[in-house]
Amino acid sequence: MKARTLAKIEGIVRPVISDVMSPENLIRFYSKGRRDFLEFLGDDRPESSYVPPESLKRTMWGLTFQGPLMNAAGMFKNGERKYYEASARQGAGAWLAGTATALPREGNEVMSIAFPFVPYARSRAASNYLGLPNDGDATISRRLSTIGKLAGCPAGVSVMGAPELEGDGKLWALVSGMRYYEAAGVDFIEMNESCPNTGRRPQEDGLAERLSYVRDNFLASRKRRLPAIAKFSNDTKVEQVPGLMDLLFDTGFDGANFGNTSTDYKNLEYSINKRERELFNYFTKKFGGGVSGAPLKIRSFGLAAAAVKHVKENGPEREFHVWRTGGINGLSDLAASDMIGVSMNQWYTGYFERFAKHGHRVYAELYERMSAKE
């Protein structure tokens, strides 16, 4: 069964099965189903390439992005060529592999459930506790060196310090991974400081020292123009944004991405449909993990707006861009990002929701309406 057919059927029955299955069984069903669907998606590539309207192109750091929307980290973790080709042919503005770590990781398993995941259909949201499963920097970088990039769709990678390592060894491994990807020819690197699923709270754990180490041991000696972006949590406080941005300016980073998933369960619960709160509370108590989807959009918008404002008022002389992740789903979200000066948007939950409706026209349907309004 092709991914388009499977997604369409699932999109129709999702609210129904959420009502009739127990929380545990529903999580088991979707945790496996998510993995199976991604396999189908990789084998169900578009027959032809969609070329977005010329007016939607973005140029950043000398790179051409064919549109303002791309996948977020976590969707295509291991950098397989088939997923790049599918995304590029659909019309994605760029493509991101990872999050990758120095050492391969098997990911989380709880109650014999591998990579726990569940959607909240009526709330247009989801929870996951994947735990950074990935094949490791050495393997992923080799794959990325052979993907055969298409015009208008730069390929990047999300990286993070291996949670299993400590101290200088962890930092050395992180920078070594960045050098692997530089040699592999990736177009940009996103340093993930926002993952909620490893038991680590990066922004409270030596962030300044970590960014300075990356500056001194990688950014200052890049062999080519290779933009580096730092990604921060959707749970970042708005008042923290100026300090974080100044830190990125000082350490030589080229951009910031605000968003990713959230662990602010208490406040997020009010954004979850009442019929899905039992499931939401079950997942967050049994697994924890990060929440994604529509409930995050207000917060990601506020963080991105504060970041853009600080760049305009206090930014470095070099080119610096703000990206946004969290709650991106439709035309209004892209328009809101454009209004405040966000350069690129990343989506995850919204992609799968809209793929169920539009198949491989998942980008085209948005881009054409966006272009028509210009």
C-alpha cells in the first residue's frame, strides 16, 4: 500500500480509533505504525518534481532555498537518499537529516514499546519519546556524501553531543562529527540544544562553554562557507532570547532556530481537546517526551519574533538568520513568519497531517496559495 493511500485512510479513522482503543494500545499501535509509514514514504516518491513559484525562493549564506518550508529534525534521522529525493521533488525548501550523535543510539523503549509516539487527532498535536535513535555521525555522514543534491533544496544535518559521553570527550566528539559533515558536503549544520528526550537540559548545562568550544575548534577553522545554526527549545523564556542571541553572535554562529517540541505539560494540557486529555496525561506520565503540533505555534512565534527583533537592533555585521519550528501547519503560519522576518520554517506534525490530505502536493498546495496572495 502506498504512503499516500495509507495516510489518507489513517487520517479519516484517527479520531475513531482514538475513542475506542485504550491509551496503552493506541500508543503501541501508533509507535509501530509511525515507523512503518516512514518506510512506505521513502519508497513512494513523487513521479515528477514540483517547482515552487520563483517568488518564494530564499537566498541565505549564498544558498538558494526553493521555498520557505522544510522538515524539522527527527523526521529523516539517518540521512537516506530516498527521503531527500522525495522531499526535494515534493518542493521542500531544504532538507534536514538527524538529529545525529557521535555514537549510534538505539532510542527509547518503555513497556516493550520502541520509540513511543502518539497523535492527538482533534488537537492537531502529538507526543513522542523517541530518544534520538540514529546510526551515528560516521555512517550518516557517508550517506550524506552521496545523496545527489537537487537544485533549490540544500541538505543539512542536525547534530548533538552524545548523551552517553561526558566532559571534553563529548565536546571533541561533537566537533569531530561536524568535521565529518563538512567533508561530506552538507550545506548547513543545525546544532540541537532543544531535545527533551535524553534526560539532558542543554540550556542549563554549560551552553556558553559548549558554544565557545565549537567556535574555537570548528567554526573558526571551517574550510568553506558552512552555516551553523543553533536550535533552542520551544520552552525557552522570551526574556532569555536576547542573551542567547548575543551568545550566538559572540561565538560565530550564523543563525538561530526557535521551536522544537515542548515539555510544558501543565500549560499544554489546556490546548488538548477534552476528549484526548486522558491519552495526553497517560503518555506524559508514563513516558514524558516532547509535545509537537498546533499548541506550540503561539510560543514559537513569540520566540522567533523576539529573536528577529534582536538581530535587527543588535545583530552582527555578518549574515545571520532566524528560523522557526513548532506548530507550523498552514498558510497562516507561513504568513505570520514572513510578517516578522523569519527566514525559514520547519514542520513535523503539520507535514504528516497535510500529507494525509494532499499526498505529494503537501508543499505545492501551500506554496500555490501563498504565491497567489502576494
